[in-house]
Amino acid sequence: MIKYDEGVLRRVKRIEGQVRGILKMMEEGKDCKEVVAQLSAVRSAADKAMAYIVAVNLEQCIIEEKEKGKDTGMIVKEAVDLLVKSR
């Protein structure tokens, strides 16, 4: 079980706040360009959060596999595949 650090939890909470802000903008009938710009910011923030989570997990997995004397190549491939699929 992975333990997420405070940094990534803050990132996701910030994304949650951004989404709530977008909903409010939509309810207030804000301009399409403003809403799309905020949605783009959310997407960017989510991408960064995913990359951070994968990187931290990858680091932890590599350390564990090296301690066991195992090859880490497959773990790196899985991490790259996960990032590619997330797009």
C-alpha cells in the first residue's frame, strides 16, 4: 500500500478547488474562453500530479527490487506505460 505525501495531497486538493471554481463559473454563465482556460489548468495540474505519483512510486519500487537483487527494467517500463496510457 502506497502512502501519499502531503505534497501530492495538496496538489489534488488544489485541483478539487479549481473544479469547484469552474462549476461556479459555469453556473454564473462565464465566457466559454474563461471556462476552457480553467479546464486546461486543471488538466495540466492533474497531469503533474499523476507524473509525481508515478515517479515517487517508481523510485520506491526500484529501491525494493534492487534490495531483492532483481532487475528493475520491467518496473520502469510499467511506469512509462502507465504515464502514456494516462494521456
